[in-house]
Amino acid sequence: MEGLTLSEAEQRYYCDLFSYCDTESTKKVASNGRVLELFRAAQLPNDVVMQVMQKCGRGLNKKCFLLVKLVIPYLMTC
């Protein structure tokens, strides 16, 4: 992604996490199922989870998934 630099370990971590969530090997993860489990495990407020679900619709590709994972900590401080 342009302008975004992740270490090799971070790239591997997010790719592995995305693969974990891509249960059907579609290169897109549903914004429910395992993704929702991750959001809940992060103890995100319901309104933040709902905003993410509404913005992402039926699924997230790898780029959107990564952006969500990076933006959520920022949202939590607002």
C-alpha cells in the first residue's frame, strides 16, 4: 500500500490473520464470523463495530481488512 510501511513481521501477522478469517478462501472476509469474533475480542464498543460493518458491507478484501485493523486503535482514542 502506498505510503504505508509495515515491518515484515507486521505484514506476516496481518496476512496470517486475514487468512484465518478467510474461511472460504475467497480473498475476501465476511464482516461477520471470525472478523466479528476479532472485533469482540478487542472489546470494541458496539457502535464502532456497527460503523465498520456498515462501511465494509458484505466483506473486506485484504487491503480493507488491514486498514480496519490499523484504524480501529485510532477510533478507540476518539
